[in-house]
Amino acid sequence: MDLTPARGTRDLLPAAVAVRDHVLATITEVYRRYGYQRIETPALENTERLAGSQGGENEKLIYRVLRRGLPEILPEGTPVAELVDLGLRYDLTVPLSRFYGHNRAALPDPFRSFQVGPVWRAERPQKGRYRQFYQCDIDMLGEPGVLAEIELIEATTEALAATGLSGTTVRVSDRRFLSALAARAGLPEPAWDGLFITLDKLDKIGWEGVRAELSTRGLTGGQIEQLAGTITGLHGLGEGDLAGALAKALPDLSEDVLADLQESAGALGELARERDLKWEFDPTLVRGMGYYTGQIFEIVHPASSGSVAGGGRYDKLIGRFLGTDVPACGFSIGFERIVDLLGAPAERTAVAVLYEPEVPAAEALRVARRLRADGRSVSPVRRRGKFGAQLGRLEEWGFGSLVHLRADGAGEERQLGGS
Amino acid sequence: MDLTPARGTRDLLPAAVAVRDHVLATITEVYRRYGYQRIETPALENTERLAGSQGGENEKLIYRVLRRGLPEILPEGTPVAELVDLGLRYDLTVPLSRFYGHNRAALPDPFRSFQVGPVWRAERPQKGRYRQFYQCDIDMLGEPGVLAEIELIEATTEALAATGLSGTTVRVSDRRFLSALAARAGLPEPAWDGLFITLDKLDKIGWEGVRAELSTRGLTGGQIEQLAGTITGLHGLGEGDLAGALAKALPDLSEDVLADLQESAGALGELARERDLKWEFDPTLVRGMGYYTGQIFEIVHPASSGSVAGGGRYDKLIGRFLGTDVPACGFSIGFERIVDLLGAPAERTAVAVLYEPEVPAAEALRVARRLRADGRSVSPVRRRGKFGAQLGRLEEWGFGSLVHLRADGAGEERQLGGS
């Protein structure tokens, strides 16, 4: 029988799980101090909730689950859509929106949510990408002000630093700024998303590539130069001059947006002075999800080509479930990416009680129990084969020391390896 | 839009997750000290691995996942079975067997596995039963001797005691004993499982019910009385007389089985003297899973009508995946049942920074940051509505104290409730 995990999925061995658990415990402790409360939603959601939730491409990747009680041979002409009623969640934001709508009366206001768990996407398998992977999100629901944005950024940079990722840079922009930029460039609204997709590629294809793409999108040379000039002029502005420069470059930008961005900039500037952290306004930052409505942000780290966390404000998503809009802002840590970046600081404290076959099980267990009393990890292992070879295997399996137990008693504890 | 979770599933709110996390952390710490290493397998497995793995009734409850790339209208006469290639796991033992077969070369021998996570069964929804629920298993793979059984029982009773469930009773039996009992009763082998199913009900239907069922299974009155006499005579035997009494009652029982049971009995007796724990030999203990081959056990607690943990030896299951038999023994904690039994010791240490609307976000965040420095959970909450009513809500949401922040500065920290 083929024993490999299902295509595109993977087994996590003890060493990998230990790293993941360590990273998760570290992040959880930071978020706990910020008052984020962990919730869990079911892996399965009704299909109509997963569809039409602006998940874009992700909706095409949903694993669909067969209804129960179907006949084994289907009637002619049955559409596939009628065979399924459930799907596996492809992110944690759609389930959170449903959760909030369903449980709102019992939740604090604002509600600080912390979620971590697997999501599933039937993507084409490729190196380092899996069809089941963890997401790790915090969200603040019910807070309209930039306190939400700033706190989410503060908590997430602190969580990343606690895992060992210091020296991060926070990039900030705003969907409302992007809209004003697109309007100013003279594009009709249906063409804005296309502009944003192109701008988002600036890191990869440079200004030359962006200029070429924009001209295929129907912008004239003059429009493109004006846009490029605006963007270049705004890139990397600090807290001192951000609102002024934005107002000058885009006179139609509302006072609210300017005030929000200036308040975020001031608070981020303060954080950056206190911690090992940079921040910048990035006018080409887009973030893919169509549901963002206000500030958007991401965190980058020199060791990773992609961002290590991303998020933003989405004030209209919950309303689609609840019927009433609820201000909402979230930040998602790229859990799998961070685990890959950090790797394993192998802990070698486990003790093996290596017992000879003639030792009664009860005696091996008694010796283990005594050694375990001070909190150490202790396991009996039966003596087998060549002694030196077995010590090598114990070391390979992660044991740090051993006690050799013969019928006439236990020897001194001895360290493994380290020579 | 209907916002209830998918039928038979549930949302877990912060208070419920806090209890679950606490129980899980407690169990994990005990199992860590015994050297059990956490692994994770994907939620999805190929259907042919889930089917035919002696999961019995559970196999009928598998959530089946549609293949990707199907046409939206299916050709006439397509069997449902051809539409699916994956299923959600219904337990953690089948995936563990596949995992062990696939990763054996990289694993210690014996391998002490710890798994915790959701499984899915499309059961008829009923009170207290969910279609997604957690299982929490330890397994020792590669150890043929009763050291495995005894250690699993020791570790699991310790884990349960650590969560607060002391005063447990361990019930022990052996599938090989049950087979000898059935043979002695004069039943042909195909009828043994029926006998076991009936015996398993003794707790519920009493001897009268068992006698009635056994006569419908074709046993004569004389056979039934002999069986009842044997069982009654063996019930509750202690470590001193177990092997002798078994050998006398069932002369065909092999020396190996007697020696195993006597060794377990001795070790459990020793444990029972050291800890707040009872154990007994229970000749009517069956445990449902068809894959058990040797000793079986469960743990009961006065506060729960069903068992709180169960397990046994299954030396033939991994061989079905691997082609070679591997000795294996496992113990599964009824995680959901234990969480229900324990409920919540509500922790009320979180601090609210209740800031007036005119206070800048940065200042509210600054005050929260200072209070958070000593490790406490601190969250800004905007002042809103009547003061007394808001304090009531803060208390209801689990905050233990608050700092009231006005434009002219922060007040003293004050406790909430407790009066």
C-alpha cells in the first residue's frame, strides 16, 4: 500500500512539531498579554458561506465535501454542485465573520480574536507549498479607530520579535489612498484593481515593467509619468511629513484618511524609536484580498523574500454575513514561513533508561519514574544489538543522556554525544 | 444568511477554548515527561487507506471529498465512489499506522507517539455529540512487552490526575482471555464478537439482560450459567491471585497471556499503592475496536458514566499498512468528555484600559504597554454609554480590573466585581 500522505499534504515529525509548538507558544503568550482570546471554528463550513465571500481565487480551491445519504449511482444529469453541501475552510477570516455574527451577543466589544489552525486549498502542489497549512490571525472587531491598526501592528511585531525575528520593517498604505491615486491617474473605477495588481509587482518587475504593463492597461505615457512621479515622491515618507505630502499629491484625499494615516505614522514612529523595528509608508503596497477598505500593512524581514505577516482593515466583510457593517481589522502571521525561517534549536535533555532484557518491566518503569520526578523527560528503551551502535541511535533520536539498567541495578547517568 | 455552524459542528468561544487549552497543556506536560513526542498527520487521507482499516461502523461515517477537476455535469451512471479520492480522518489510529509505515526509518524504536487534534464523523447529531471533535492519543510502537501497557496506563492516569481527575479506576482485560472464554463457552469463532458485544452491556442491562441476549445468540441455559459463573468468579481479582484463578477457570489460556496479565497486575498494584488510584481485572471489558489483539484497558471516574480513557494492544494493524507486523499499544483520552467534566476555573486577571473618546489612541496604547510590562493581559477599551453599565459589561467579559484613562491622565487601577 502506498503510504505517502495524500498528494500535496505532509506528515509532521516530532522535531518539526517541536519547532512549531515553540513558535506557537511564543506568539500565543504575546497575544495573550494584548488581550487576544483564542477561538475555534469548525473546519467545515456550509458551501454557500464559503462562496461569494470575496475570497477571489481561493474560492476555486475549496475542497468540497459530498452530502451524506447519496445513492451510490447518481441520477442522470446531476450537477456536481448538488452533490456537495460543505467545504473545508480556505482561510480563517470567512469563518471568523460567521462566528462573530453568530456569537456577537456573548463577545466583548471590541472583540480581540486570536485564531490559529489549519486551512485547506487544493492548489497545484509545489515545493514548500502544501494543501493543508496553518494560518495564525489576530483580529479586532468593533473598533472603528486606528487604535486597532496600531495595536495589531504593535502586538504582531512584538510576537515576531519574541520568536527571534527582530529587525523587521512594517510597510503601511491605505486602500482609500490607492483609490484616490487611481482616480487621479484618470482611470475609471472598474480598471482600478488592474492598476493595483500592476503596482504590486514593482518589487519584482521594476518601473520599466510597471510602465509597460500600465500602457497595455490603457494609460497614456503622460498619465504613467505623472503616476510614477506621485508614487516615487511619497515612497518612504516618515511621520513628520506624511499627511502634508499626501494632501499635496492627492488633493481629493479626505481629511479622515489623512488624519488616520498621520495618527498611525506617529504611533509607529514612537514604536520604531523604542524597539528594533523600522516602518515606512509604501504607496505600492496593495495586499491581495479584495475585502480591505482602509489601512493595509505588511511586515518584511531581511531573511524572507515575501512578507512574514500582512493585514488591514475590512469594515464591509462582516456586514455581508450579519446585514450590519462592523468595523474590523486583522493581521495574519505567515506561520509556515516563520517556522521555515527559524528552524530547530534542538533540545537534548531527554533521558533513556536502557534496560537489559532480563530486567522486569516494573523495575525499568520504577527507575524512569524516579528520574522523571524532577520534571525531566525519561523513557525506558530495551537494550538491543551492539552497545555502541545503540548509543549512536539513542543520540540520533534526540536523547541527551542514558542510565544503563542491568539486573543488578542501575549505573550512573552518562551523557550522549557532545564530543 | 444563516450563521449557525454547519450541522453537528460548533463554535468554541474564548472561555471554552481556555479550558481546552489548559487541559491540553496539562496532559501534554505529563506525556512530555514520559518521552511521548507529538506528531501531526494531515486531516485528509486517501479513501482507500481509510476504508478497510477495521474502523467498523466509523468507516460509514467518513466525510468524503470530491476530486478536483470534475466536469460540472457528470456523465450518466457515474458511481459516487468514483467522484471521491480523499476523506477526512475519523480517528487518529489509522493515520498513525500510515505515518509509522511511511516515516519509520526516521523514528525512535520504540516510538512513543502523542497526537491530539480534530477528527470528523458524520454521525446523527445529538446533544453533547459533535461531528468534529478532538481525540488525544498516546501510542507506543515497536515494544512487544507489557512495559508498553503499564507505561501507557501509568502516564495516562497521571495525566488525568494532573487535570484534576483523581480517584480514577483502571479496568483491565485481554482479548486473548475473551477468546478463551468464548471458546470455553462452546461458541464457534464467528459468533465470538456477538458474545463480546453482549458482555459489554453488562453494566447497562445487568445479568438478566445478558442472559436473555445470550440465549437468543444460541447458548443453552447450561452454557450461560457456566459462563456467568466463570465471569463472576474472575471479576475484581487482585494482583495476588489473578494468574492462578485465570489458569484454573480457563485451562487453555496460554502461559504468555497469564504471565503478561500477572506482570501488568503486579505493576498496577504497585501504582495503586503509591497513588490515588484503583485497578481491577474486568472480565466483561470488551472495548469496541476490532483491531485489538492483547490487553485492553479503560479508565473510569465516578463523575462520568462512560469511560474517560480507553486503549489496548493492536499488534496486527500496522502490518496491514506496512506488510510487516509491528507491536503496538495505545491509550486514548476522551478529551471532550474530560473538558465537559472539568469546566472552567475562570481566571480574572485581565486589565481593561478604559479610555475616554478624547484620549489619543497612542496614549491609550502607551498606558496599556506600561501595564503589560509585568506579563499581564491588558487591552484598551473605549469609554461608551453609562459608566456603571460598561463596568458591568467589562466584568461579564472576564476583565478583573480597569484603569480609567481621561485626557488629564490615568486613574488608579480598580478591581471589578468580587463584591
